Amino acid sequence: MELRSSSRRDFIKTTSTAAAAASVGYAPLLDSAQLEEEAKAQLSRGHKKLRFAVVGTGGRGTGACENNLIGNPNTELVALADVDRDKASKRAALLKKKPYGERVTATPNDIYGGLEGIDKILARSDVDLVLLTTSPGFRPSHIKQVVAAKKHVFAEKPVCVDPAGYRMCCEAHDQALKQGTAIVTGTQYRRQTSFIDAIKIVHAGHIGKIVGMTGRYCSSGIWYRPRQPGMSDAEYQIHNWMHFIWLSGDQICEQAVHNIDAMNWVMGGPPDKCFGSGGRFFRPKDSEMWDAMSIDYEYPDQRLVSFKCRQWPRSAGSFDNIVYCEGGVASIKAFSNGAVIVDSDGKRVHKAKGNIGAAYVQEHKDLVNSIIAGKPIVELRQTAESSLTAAMGRMAAYTGRDVSWDFATKSKLDLFPQGLTLQSKIQSPGIALPGQTKLI
């Protein structure tokens, strides 16, 4: 029999302890309502408004600013930075026209361009929180810089695209814990109630032991930005960042990490090893990306997760996570498509609607409330683990070799160009060829 709304809420509440035990090593799921009440109490005592800045003003950067301002009436945007200063200026003007525009107080003198924009933001004493929304290749070093400056962090996913970046994130996580610096990441499904409730039920064993899982992020094509006259290699690759692996990590890191994060969440941590394959059919000539990958991840107790991602124009999409248990199946659907759990007799035991828009806002509310309440959330390591899980799948597919978690964490692979400037010459390594591309 399906659980009615009231009994389902009671059931989910009683499974929280078991779910936490199943997720050892992961940041606990906080009670957002309680955190908000504690923050309100601090604000009533005269706690100052939080001032934030953003580094990277593309679509996700602008969206993150909106999510923060919508969710938190006590924040204000005081500075913006982007490689392209004109773009940052236009984004600021756009945000000023929104209903919360009076809290976008950045003036033209508060808008910075070039690679050094983050340095100028971190030198400011009036910035409490920095949103990091550039292309992913910059994320580890930017996080490290912000934590070193003792400012709070919102970091978009993925937080790294290679093992060197993973280790940098782990160091920043530990430092943030020591000094009380909050770090929340853009894994919005962690704050979407349809995901939270379904995974609590699975972890509590209501449909038996987890046997395996499938995850898919299969979409249509992705954007491509041609090289403009006069662009240096660095300028072009940053402009067209999706198609260069040091910047995006390929689709499996940049986009499909959402599913991989859900996989690690369900399984209670990263996999032991993986095996992968894939290829390309449709990419532009100078793109380094593959357009399809299929990875088998083996988790502890020999639980297999089959993962696929692709970007094929005019193809059918599939984005969901399916958890197979001894006593039933949980379908945890992407975007706002909700979740359904059925037992082995085919009876529905749980159904929930999804609201991804609310989750985008909630991650910013939780971040700000945790700072004001004096209970800073630090969740970087779990997102770094998910990002490396994606990267090790790419490493396995690119090389045609098995890759273990132990190898990936110690790998010397470091994709970021040394001594990068906007005038740097960066020679593309070309397209990875299994059997020829070396496992580093």
C-alpha cells in the first residue's frame, strides 16, 4: 500500500538516523528550517548583512547571483569579475533591473576584468562571500585562493577536472573546517526534497539492500563558439571552454557530474574502480571532447553502477537515476520530475514531486544561513569526490584501462596550463585515443 502523505512524512523522519549512518564521510543533511531560524535570531541581534562577489559572469554566474539574492534578503552583490569585463558590466546592469536590484550595489569601479579579477576581489575587506562560477578548470585554484583569504565560498560543480585539482580541493576543505569558512557547492539535487526523501528511504533499507544502480545524462548537442580574429590560444580556449578538457573535463565532468554525485550519495561514497568506453561522431574538428561515454563503476561489496552520458543532436534524452534493491526499485528523476519507489510486488511505496528551481535557491539560503548562524557548512570534499569519480571515468574511457579510486587520488595528471596568461600559447593535445593515450 502506498504511504499516505502524513505517514510518509513520519516514515522519512524516522529514517534520518539510518540514512546518516549509511552516508559516513559525507556532510550531514542539515535541517534548513532550523538553520534559518537560528540565522533570523542572529539578524535580530544586529548581525550585519553579508556582502558577496561573483567570479565568472556567464549564465550560471548570473543565475547563482539571482538565486542568492532571491533566497536571502540580507545579502548584497558588491563586486563582479570576469575575463571579459564588458560582459560583467552587462550582467550587473541586468541584475540591477530585477526586483531585488537595489541590493546590487556594485558600481563600475567594482567590476573587474582579466584573469586577475579574483585577486582584486579578494583584496577587498567588504567581501564576505565569493561565488565561483567560471569554467571548471579554474575552480580548484580559485577555491584555494578564497579559503586562504578567509572568505566564504559558493563553488559551482564540478569543483575539479583532474586528480591534481581534487587534492587541492581536499586541502581547501580541511583548511575551511579549521578556520570556520563555509563552502557550499552547486550540487542542487542535494537540496531537492524529492532526492533527499527518496535516498533516505533507500538508505533506511525500506526496499532492502542496494544491489546496483544506473545513471544517465543523455542529451542533445551543446554550444560551440568559433574562434574570433586576433584571439590568442588562451583567449580562444577560455571563450570556447566546453570543448577543451583542461577547462571542462568533458561532458562527464562538466554536466553529468550531477548524476555521478547522486550515485556516490546513494552508495555512501566513491567507487573502488571503473571501466569505460566511448567515442565521438558529431564534435567540431578542433573540439577535444568525446560525445559519448559509458562507464561501469564498481562500488564496495561489488555493487555495480552503469553510467552513460552523451550529447547527440536530435537524439532521445535520458537523465534519471534508478536504484535497484533486493526488495524494490527507486526511480529518482532529474530536473523537476520527482521520484517513485516501488517494492518487489510492484506496489508504490513512495511518490514525490520535484522542484529544481527551489533547490537552486535553497543551496544559497543554507549557505548564508549557516554563516550567519555561526555553523558554517563545509561540503567541498564530497563534491570533490564526485568530481574525481567523473574524471576517473573519463581517464578510463580515454585510455582503455581500468582505473582504481586509489590510483586516481594519487595520479599525477594535472591539466591546468602552467604560467597561464591571456596571451599564452596552448597547444591542444588533440582527441584522446584509447590504447594510445597514456594513463598518467
